[in-house]
Amino acid sequence: MSETAKISIQGVETELPLLVGTENEVGIDISGLRAATGAVTLDFGYKNTGSTTSSITYLDGEAGILRHRGYSIEELAEKANFLEVAFLLIFGELPSVEELDNLANRMGRLF
């Protein structure tokens, strides 16, 4: 996204880049704010602050939403077992039956 947000603080104006999140929400990249204006931000409880960028995870604490690669954490906790979630974290997708069997056999040999 090439759009910006303009902010003026004590006569110093700067433009900050806008970002688009994993679910098309718009964010303002304030990482250069202090260098440009000398100002910092205050966000009680970090309710409106992202600490990093991610193309695979979406988090909205106020709404109770946490998704990884499109899967809700509740869905993974209720329907997926440890090896399925491990496979998702390592390879980026849930395993097929054959992939899960292969992983289970490999893990069995390790322990």
C-alpha cells in the first residue's frame, strides 16, 4: 500500500506509511515517528499496538480472535492433535492422512 497517514505534532509534520494486515485491516507504521517528530505513542494495555508484522497470523485481543494460517486457535485446540498442529507450524498446512502417519512413525522412532 502506498498511502500514508499525515500527522502534525508541535508544527512538525510527517507522513507515516499505511500497512494492510492479513485480514485487510489498515495499520499505521509508526516506527519512524520518534525520529521524525520526537514524539512517542501511549497505548494502555497495548490494545492498539502490533509488535511485529505477520503474513500468517491474525490477532484481535478485544474480539478474542487468534488465527494461524486461517485456522482459529479454538478450532485447532478442539479438532487437531499435537502432531497435526506441529505439522502446521513447521510446514504451513495441516497434514494429509499419509503425511500425519509418516510424521507419527518418524516421531515414534525418536522416542
